[in-house]
Amino acid sequence: MLSEWRILKERTCISILIGFICLLSTPALFAQAQIVDVGVLATRGAAEAHVRWQPTMDWLSSRILNSKFVLHPFSLDKMEQAIEKQTVDFVITNPGQAVRLGRQYPLSWLATLNSANTTNRMGTTHTIGSALVVRNDSSFKTIQSLSGESLAAVNENAFGGYLTLRFEINKLGLNQSNYFSNTQFLGFPLDALIYQLRDKHIDAAIVPVCLIEKMSREGLIEQSTYRVLNNITPDDFSCATSTPLYPNWSFAKTGRGNEQLAKLITRALLSLPSDHPAAVAANSFGWTPPISQLSVDKLYQGLDMHPLQKPWWQEAISWLKQNQQWAWMFFFLVIALNSYHFLLEYRFSRSKRKLESTLHSLKEKNLMLEHAQRVSIVGELGSSLAHEINQPLAAIRNYSQGGLLRLQKGLSAQELIPVLGKIEQQVVRADGIVQRLRKLINKRQISKVECDANSIITDTLELLIYDFKKKNIKLTRNDKSKACLLLGDEVGIQQVLLNVLNNAADACIQREEQEGNITHKIHIETECNADSVVIKVQDNGIGLKEEVELLSKAFFTTKENGLGLGLAICHDVIEAHQGQFLLDPILPRGCCVTVILPRLSTRS
């Protein structure tokens, strides 16, 4: 019995010793497994991300001892925050975000996903792009036709699903602002974009390549009810795409990840069989070594969104720091140009003030010349005016004497009423002559009022009728009763007519002096058009001996005692009315003066 107990005791000690030796040789069996945090971009939501990527996490956990890989689904913004704050060790994301974040934060590429979306068993590393999807019954046929229409995308920074299409729109020469002016960003999951399109809330959806095909395989939609515009699918690719394809998703190490662990992960990913459940769940043929992201860099540069691109003002500051001598030269040049500009403005303002003062002085002198010419005209018409006034005065004297004789004969006062009425008529006539003379000779401010061209002609002829009779000039006129209304300076127009009629009479007298006794004729014609009043004065005088332009110049005259201001003032007065003053010769002898004035518009 004692010997058996001794044998059992020895065996127990041997077993304990062997167990202790085994524990010393395999300490990892009892050590706690390290947690490895892996962030993944959840484009279709957290649940789909777990279905797709959890088998890969399990594969890594099985291949790398003492490690447990934990999956963390993120949105675009959450992924960037996780990398910035280094809350994860590794990330799985699309190439757009990989490049954008990799140029700002310490990311190391381990492997690129080899997609199974091909018609062969070789796989492809280029599978990221955009599909511009419309309903099959939609009227939109081309990518250009959707400019400004209702579009939807997941995010303005989403690579496959927005930026790749935006780059394609830029390459087509379309205006990006106009094209995407009515675009909504609905966020993850991507399936919501297709449902919005299905329910006709939008005209088109901008989604990643292969989303339509995946949702159709999952029984979520009927693929035949949708179309992809601008379909440029490669021959060996199984999904419709509206843009060129870019590199596939990448597995990368963040600044927090362990380098030794990264090597083990890379080996494990590259050894993943193409038919393994982890590869099938990720819709891939496994992983390949990381490929070039140059095409993604060029896309961001083309859209002016590359993280290494500086704003224009920062580029300008950098250039100035490197080229200070040119910067200072440019600075002093700008100062000199601005100083020169201010000097020119000062000189221009001073010259403008002088010019305005000169113009004001010229206007005053022009008014004085007009006044002097009117005084000259009155002097020339002195004998005619004296005769015109003497006529009513003589009539008044005769009527007064007749009235006295009737009173002396004892006639009643009732019989004197006709005589007194005739006396009043002659007083009114004399007063009219004096008033017309006063208006003509007074220096006045020019003002335009509604007036009748025929009335102005009638008043002008009242001043000239005696002189024309004395010179034996036959005057004819038409349309003297029809009103031709215009907006003008009545005295100025009368001055023009006096000049023209006096010149016409002088021309007739000069012809008589050269050719002997002839009949002097002056004809006045008024024509009232829809938008103008035309006054023509024709004579059969000596005609035009000089060029019209020369005759119209100030201080040029063909008369022995003339001032040479008449026709020049006529031009100024008519041009001030926005009218025309024309001189034309008449064959064989004579001249026609045409005055064209704007007619006053009338409303019924």
C-alpha cells in the first residue's frame, strides 16, 4: 500500500512538472490578445460594412496570433477625424479619401483590393468610378442634358459617386457651377439615392460604380428600370460606368499602427485565396501590392482640390518671399503708376474746370453777338418800322379830326362810337408793332415754349411788309392758316426768318443791279410732317457765289457793310432746337433756305 502511494505521488509530481514545462514553453496561450482597431468607410451603412469586411478581420485574426482585429464603420467625416486623432491603427477606404488623407496625415499603403467585377477570373485593381443613373422612362439621354436638373449624390467630397463625375464634366467643357446648381447631398447609405430616384424625387442619382448591380443581385431593385448615361464600360468590366475607372480600395496603416504588425498584415492579405469567404464577402479576388495613385492625384489637381495645393494667396506669398527684389520693384511700380494716375486726374479736373468756364464765357459772348445782330436788324428796319408806326398814328389823327368835326356839327355821342372803335384798332396795331420790336431787341434768356410756326412767320412779315413794298419784292406764301405747333424759342426763330428774308431781298436787289429791271420774287412754304416742321424760303436773287460751308462761318460776309454773323447765328439757333439749317442753289438763279424743326407731338 505504501509503495502504491509512493508511485502515485511520483506520477503526480511528474505530471505537474511536465505541465509547468509546457507553460514555460508556450506563454502566449495565457497572454491577453492585443486589440487592433480597423476603420472602414461604410458607404452603404454599418450593417453592410460588417457583412463585407468582418470576414477579412476574422482572416487577419486567425493568421496573426495574439491579435484581435475590431472593425469600426465610419462616414467620410468620421474617418477623417479618426485618422487625425489616431483612434484607429489601420483603415480600409476608397482611393479618393486615401489620397486626400494620405497627403495630410501619416498613412502607409499596405495592399490594394483586387475586385471581382470583371468578366474574367483575373480580377482588376481599377473599379472606382461614377454611374449617372436615371429612370429607364426618363427623357434624359445624354450627360449634357442633365445640366441644372435635380441631381443627388452622397457627399461633395465623395470620390466614387461625385468627384469622378465632376472631373468628367470638367473635361467635357461644361460649367460645373451650372451643371451641379440643383444637386442635393443626402449622405450614407448610398441605397437612399436610388430610392429617391425610384420615387421620382430627383431626375438622376450620382452613385459609385456597381451599386445598381449589387442592389439588383440583393433583390432590392429591378435593374431594368434604370439606365446609366454616358456608359463607357471597359470590355472586361461587368458594371456600367459613366466615368473612367480609378484604383480600388486600399488597406493602410495610420500613425498609430505598429510597423511589425503592418508587415504581418500585408503577408496575410496577399496570401488570402481568391475563393476564401473573406474575399467573396468583399466581392474581390483578394489583395495585391499597392498600386500607383497618380490618376487620383491628377483628378484632385484638375478640380483644384488637391491637399498639397495652396490657395492662390499662399502661393503669392511664397513667390514674394523667394523673389523679394521683383516684389519690391512691382510695389514701387504700382506706387508710381497710382501717383501718375492721381496727377492725371488732377490735371484733367483742372482742365475740365477751365473748359467749362471757357464754354460758359463763349455762351455769354454768343448771346451778346445775337443781341448785337438783333439791334443791327432793327437799325436796318428803322425806316420800315417808322412807316408802320406812322400809318396807325396818321389814321388815329384822321379819325380824331373827323370826330371833332362831328361834335362841332352837333351830332350825338352815339354816332362817335364807330370812330372811337377805329381809333382803338389803330392803337392796338401800333402797340403790336412796338411789342414785336421790343421782343426782338431785348436781351433775354432762351426758353422754349409751345408756338406756331405760321404765326411766327406772320409776325415776321408784319415787320418787313413795308420794306418789301418799297423794294418792289413780290412775296407769296402757302399754308398760312394751318397751325404747325413746335416747342421752341419764338424770338430766336423769328430772328432766323428775319435774317433769311433780308438776305433774300438783298440778293434780289443785287441781281437787279447786275441784270437790269426784273421781277423780284420770294416764296415762303410751310410743310407740317408727322415729326417735323419744314420752312422753305426761295428767292430768284443773285444766288450763292461762295461755298455753303464758307458762308456759314462766323465773320465771313459778301456784303460791303455786313458783320458776317447772320448765317452763323442762324445755324446756332436751329441746332439748339435739334433741327437743320440748309442752303441750296436754285438754277438758273436763286437760293433756297430750308429750316427743319422737330414738331411738337400731340395727343388726342
